[in-house]
Amino acid sequence: MSNLPATSLPPGPKGLPFVGSLLEFQRRPLKFFRELERSYGGMTTVMVGKRPVLFCFRPEHIRYFLVEHPRNFIKPGTATGAGLKLFLGDGLLTIDGEQHRQQRRLVQPAFHKHRVDSYATTMTRYAQEMLDSWRPGSVVNMASEMQYLTLRIITKTLFDVDSIEQTKQLGHAFDVVISNGPQRTSLMGIFTPSPSLSAQREQEKETQVIDTFIYGLIEQRRRADHDTGDVLSMLLAAQKDEAGQCRINRSTIMC
């Protein structure tokens, strides 16, 4: 978010009084974004209530904001939602400024070429295994298949774990935690209703499942004290204090 004067903002839809374009966005978000790009080009301003929100659709704009001049912009509190921050803690998705830069430097080695090459090999192999499991003429639920593929890739590259049972268990836990997060917000900062008491209890239960998995692996890697080629091993090696004690936690892993 940048504090530009209103006269510097590009044109966009006028929207309704007081609510701006909120209703249109809530009804058909994907169609709304496509029509914005078709009607106004690479950059447009949308009113969210009385607040102007700038949308950029060109790769060069994204590079300008995130790569060339990231320090000129701040991440608003609604970017991830209060509920997501409660679960993720202070990870890359929910922090900003100097704290974000320090955390980013910590995980940067995970994206060096030799690491990325190994991730690509895993992604290709798992994707091919998924395709090989399909049978001609069968009906495939693409949402479920892609979710499972993504989780397999994540658990392998992050934790060097390839367990069908654990992948499904973690997938269910993440679904519950994210969908039941209190005061969830959308991309435009629209708050959705808080979950019921039973949903909150289920969220706490599944959060414990995730914590048990992550902290158990952290303890295993710490005892092993060698690089197994996954992101967790790299983080454990990088984040140690002067006494040699690991200070890593869920917030770091779930960045």
C-alpha cells in the first residue's frame, strides 16, 4: 500500500455509494478481475468502501513492487487476515519491514538453483505418478487431485516425508484451520463471519495435529544433525543462536 494522492491513481469503476465495488467482487471475484483488466488495462483503481485499492495486472508492475522497490510499499493488515496470522504467527506471509527482510534472508538458500532443481525433479515425478494413476474413461475430481499432489510435493520438499496417510491427514488439518480461521479476510479486506464454537474447537484440534507433525520433525532433524536435502534441514542449519541452539518454530516453517 502506498500513500499516493488521489489524483495520481489510474481510473477504474465507480461502484456504488459507500460500498464501492464490494458487492460485485463478492458475487463473482474471478470475473470481476478479468473485466477490470479488459476494461482498464494493466492498472486500475477499485473503491473498497471509501478506500482506493490499486490493482496491477502486468508482470513488469509486479516486478517493480516486489523486486525493484519493495521498501517503498507496506503490507496492509488485511493482506492475510487476522485468522491466518493467528495460525501462521510471524512468518513471511504475515510480517513486513525489517522483520520480513531478516526472515527472507533466512529462507533464501532454499531457493538456490541446486535446491530448486531438486524440487523440480520431485514435482515432475509426483505429477507423472498422478497421471499414471488415472484410467481412460474415468471421472477425475481435479480439485482433490491437485490438492493431494500439492501436499505431496510440499511434505516431500519441506520435510522429506512421503507418506500417503500423513499427507491426507495434514491436508484435512490445513483445510479445517484455514476455512475456520476467525475474522478471515478476502483479497480486498472483506471480513467474513467468525466460525461457530464447534468450528473453533475443531480448528484447535487440527492445529494441534499440524504442530505435533512439525515439532516432531524438528526434534528428529535436530537429533540427526545432518542435511537430508529438504527445506527443514536447511533452516535448522541456518537458524542457530550463539550457543548452537536451534530457534526454529512453526512460524518459520509455515512462512
